[in-house]
Amino acid sequence: MNRRNEFVLHLSVITTIMISGCAGSGTAYPPRSDGPVVIVYQPSHQTDTGVDFSEAAVCNAIAEGALQAHTDAVRASKVWSHDVPRLRYARQGSNTKVDHTSAVVGDSLTGYAWELKESNGRTPHIFISIHNNGATNRHAIWGFIHEGDVYEPANRELAAQLVAAIADATGLENRGVLLDSSTGRNDYRCFTTGHRAFYSLDENVNMAPYRVLLEIGDNAVSREFLMDPANQKKMGQIIAGVLEGRFTR
């Protein structure tokens, strides 16, 4: 089966499980400018999670699978600090630590700060961050959204749709959608709410109205599954199919 047919097949499957937002639901949906939908992927750049495992390599392969599957109806790209010189924490660091994200040291940027600066310059409508979880003992998928901004319900819908589509197609357990504040990790806090948050999802940092972070699998329990190139490609295709099915029809 060629790549185009694979994508169409995944899109047809995804369409049957789409969670559609009704006009009368009361959910505020972000307005979109004319032209192709702009999507930015942020695959994890972390190489220090798990044993004999590169989260960066796995997540980048998933993002590449999505980029290859997209059609001309969207303008998709990625931001990835992994190969960018002279950045702090370009291949490691936590999305929830000030030192690894927003901290200013001279004129250098962290990997996360560089990625968000690059993304904002592309004015995306949709921002998808891809990571792998750890120490959960679950072969599962989780969706995370940012707490407190005006488009939180719309982001919850999109995150739920992505999580369900991947879970249904791969057998990963669907662990639902959580707020970034729910993890209680480390010291990065949203300026607006004062709650702990994921730097990449903070509306004060990331200008995209749709911002979803996916934690796909566990780096120990799901190691073999995650390192399979076929699974990586398939998950990327599913993500692309959900986004095009939702935003280009």
C-alpha cells in the first residue's frame, strides 16, 4: 500500500470516531485566518529519559511520520532543538523546570525557549508536542492541555480526539485528557494562573490557540512498541489524519 493510500485509510478510520464540536455547545473555538492551516510539531528533544532509549529519536520519528502524511491543505513543520548548536539543554531538560525553559543566562536560549520562539514566528493555529511517559507501568497514552486560557474546552476536545484515535488504532490504553497543572511537577508556573504548568503549553509563551501535548507510551513498559519504526510512522499518520479531518473540511 503506498503512502497516500495509507493516509486515506487512516483518515477514514479516524473520521468514524471524530468528536465534533456542536455550534450550540457553548465552547469557544479559535478563529482561523484564510489559507492553509499552519501546524507546528514539537517532538521531544530529550535523550536522557529511560535506559538504552532515546525519547528524542522516537518522538522525532512520530513527528516525521505526520509531516510526511500531511497534504497541501496544511502547512506543517517541526521545531526541534536536538541538532541546534549553542543552546542550553538542547538534548535534555524538563518542560516543567524554570532552569530548563525560561531561565535567562546571558544571551543563550534553552532548547525549549528556542523551539517556542521558532514556533511563534510561524504563527501556527495548532501546536502538537510529542513525548513519551516514564515510570507509569502503563502501556498507555495521555493528553495534556493548559489550564485556564479561554480555549481550554476546545483544546480538550482536540486532545481527546487525538488520544482516542491513537489508542483505538494501536491498543494503547486511553488515559484521557489532563490539565498540565495536575502533574504538580517542578517549579515552572503559568504567569496568569500561578499554577504549575508545562512551559510549551503556556498561553503566555506559546501563541498557538490550539496547544496539545501527547505522552505516548511508557519508555520501559512500551519500549519495544515505541522503538518500532512501523508504529512510529503509523502514529504520525494518525495524528495528521485527525488534524486534517478536523481542520480542513
